[in-house]
Amino acid sequence: MAKIAQKVIALSGDEAVAYAVKQCDVDVVAAYPITPQTIIVERFSEYVANGEVDTAFICVESEHSALTCCLTAAATGARAFTATASAGLALMHEVLGVTSGCRAPVVMAIVNRALSAPINIHCDHSDSMAERDMGWIHIYAENSQEAYDSIIQAFRIAEHPDVLLPTLVGLDGFVLSHTLENVNVLPDDAVKGFVGERKFPLVRNHEGKMIPFKLDPENPLTIGPLDLYDYYFEHKRQQEEAMKKAYEVIRQVHEEYAELSGRRYGNGLVEPYRLEDAEIAVVCIGSTAGTVKTVVDELRGKGVKAGLLRIRVFRPLPVQDIIQWLSDKKAVGVMDRACSFGGNGGPLFHEIRHALYDLPNRPPVTNYIYGLGGRDTSPHLIHKVYQDLQRIAETGRVEQLVSFIGLRE
Amino acid sequence: MSPEYKGWKEIPIAGVCWLPSTEYKTGDWRTYKPVWDSEKCIRCMLCHIYCPEGAIKYNPETDAMEFDYDFCKGCGICANECPKEAIEMILEEKE
């Protein structure tokens, strides 16, 4: 149960994100509008115009500049936020690596949308999956409520002195971004108190002084300069270590937030649904999990031992949780809303199978690529996935490793 | 890698410089080394002015141009600018 009373307001996913950012005492927002993220920026610019926030809102000429503004603001110790989607995220690609390399804890909402060409404005995960290896923490929301909750948590995670990694929160384009939902919102002061002030670890500067890790003319510091074969590798290894430390920080922040709000998403990393005694399991990311849960309930009603593992945090990959929840299943079906062309399956499939590889008796794992470009993902389609998994569980044989579902032949 | 280099657990994050740039010896980038000829040199100081690294100095006590090989990258600008061809760039043998 929540400790404090909360307001219920009707918000779209984009509005829920903007509302959360409003409450997080953000110093700098720099963004460029792109469908289906536009409403986040529109709403936030209204908050600025109305004087509801004390935030520098920077209108930039591109997403590349938007993230550069946020990265540099964060390097000075500011709290910075941006939001984008699809082509906008692709244009930011270079700066994603600079942001994580500079250990700038920027928070960014990604309203997941297909990549061109052909041009398409609807949901799939190809945009953020293409940024998998850029050193950002990835959190994916199932609904607008979780998008709101995750943004608030993201600042705490990203800015944690043991982590200091930029964090993106993904929400499905249109399915969440443009759909009204009842969202419970915390009081402003509760969020402000939860997020708190940024804390800075001490680092040794070139004058040999231990100073807070931020750009400050009084305490000069150089961040992210030239690094050749002598030290680049060591700095990359530090980023990997920060990802390892992020597991515990994500769990703790999620738990603390759950105590405040009364809302919990599994252990913060993965959310199992009727999975404990399940024999067949689907693994997916994002809003599709809502549909899968409905199908699981239907199947359970018929006595089929079906379950779901929703991956909430994709980076760092919750390997231990994946092993814990899936190792005893008879068949596992991974649903990917992105395709790694020529890679023999989607990105989530690769990683789930990789996590289970070392088990002595690993379950068969198959891949279902679905919903590209916003193709509707109906309960009927998910029923077919579970039917396929039932057949695999019974026979122990996988006839097709990677299937494209909801596709016309 | 040389033992004087630090490990990832010892260095600050994000490429933060923990030593001044004077500690970063760029001399080992050099392929050609400038060698000065006292006889040909007229002490015009053009090499001192043109050196992008500030690695050439005039020592009034010895009346000699001194090259700081810890920082000279071997770019050859000094030799190119010298009006008396008093600086020769020679291939440096390395161990």
C-alpha cells in the first residue's frame, strides 16, 4: 500500500512522461519534436511557459544538438532530460556514446517507433534496439502508469554515484504515447523528495585535487578528452562495471519507489506473470505484455500452464533473473518487436538464449518476430504462439526457430 | 602494456585527466627526429617561434638551440622553416 494519497488523472503516455519530468526538478530540457514523442515536448514547453517549472528549455535544430545540450548540461552537474523517437534517436547515435562515455546521467524518453524506410510512424522497437550497445540503461514500460513511474526512478538510477550512466525509458509509440489512461500521480513534493539532489563522487583532477565530478570553473576538470590505445580500453571497462552495479541500484530504487507509491513491477528488472508453475513461457518487452497477460489468464482458465516474463530492464540484461525464471520451463517463446536482419532472430531472442546457454538442461527457445511498423498484435496471434510452445513442450522438437507472426505470406 | 600505466580500477571515470598535460609525453609519437647544426644556425629563433609544441628553446648560457624530445612529435616544421637548413630530420631508430 502507498504511504501517501495520489491523484488519478487521465493522461496519455507522452503526457505521463511530461508530468513526471515536471515533478523531477529538472534543470535543462533540450528536445526536438518528432512523432510520436511530440506531446512530451509540447506539454513540457507549456509547463515552462506557465512558470510551473524552473527549467531551461532549449529549442535546438536537431536531435544531435538536443542530446549534446543535455550531455554538456549534465557534465556541469545539471539534471537534464530529452525525448525522441525513431529517426531522431538514429540521428543522436553518435552522442549516445559520448554521453555514456562522459558518464553524464541524462534521462531520455524513447517513444518507440519504426525506422525508415519505408517511412512509418508506428510502434516497433527497432529504434532503441539499434542503440543497445551505446552504454545506456534501458527501461521499457508496459503502460503509461509505468512510463510515469519509470521516469522518476530513472533519474535516481542514472545519477547514482556508483552508476552514472545515461538512462532511457522506452514506451510504445501510439499504443501508449497517444492513448489516454488513468494514471496515479504522486504529489509534487513527494517526487521531489524521492529524486532528491544530484550527488557527485570525488575525482582526482589534473592539479591532484579531489573534487566533485562536474565541470566547475572554481575546480577545473577535463572530462572525455583524447584517449588512445593506452587508456580507452580501461575507461570502457569502467562502463561495464557501472552496468554491473546498476542491477542492485535499479532493484533498490524500484523497491523504495514501491514503498512510496504502492506500485511494483516484479523486482524492477523483470516482471514475471503467473510464471512460477508455468510450463510454457513467453518473453517480451513493452505494451504487448498487457495483451499477453490477458491470453495467459484465458489459457489458465483452460488449464494450460502458461506464463509470461516481461523484461523491464534490457540493459543491464538481468541474466540471473532470466535463468531463475526460465530454466525449468518446457518451452520458451521470445517475442521481438524488432528484427536483426540476417542475424537469425531478433535481439531479445539472442540475449535470452545466450542467458540460458550454460544451463545443463536448458529449455528450447524459439523466436516470434511481430508487430513491425505498428502491425496490430491481437490476443489471437499470441494464442498461436502459446499453441506453438505447447507443441514444442509436448514433442521436444523445434520445427521453426524464428517465425514472423501476423505477417501475410 | 608498460607497468607504469594504471589499471581501470585506479583511474578516474569518464577520461578525467588526473595529471597535467605536461605529464603526457608525446615524444614517442615521433618518427623523424630534428637534429640541429650549430655551425649553420644563425640563432634567428624561427624554429622556436614555429614549433607547435613549444619544444625548442634557446639557451643563452650555451648559445644553443635545445630540443625537448619528450614532447617533440617530429612534425618537421622547424626544419622546413629554417632559412639556413640548420635542422635535419633523420629517421629515428627505436628499440
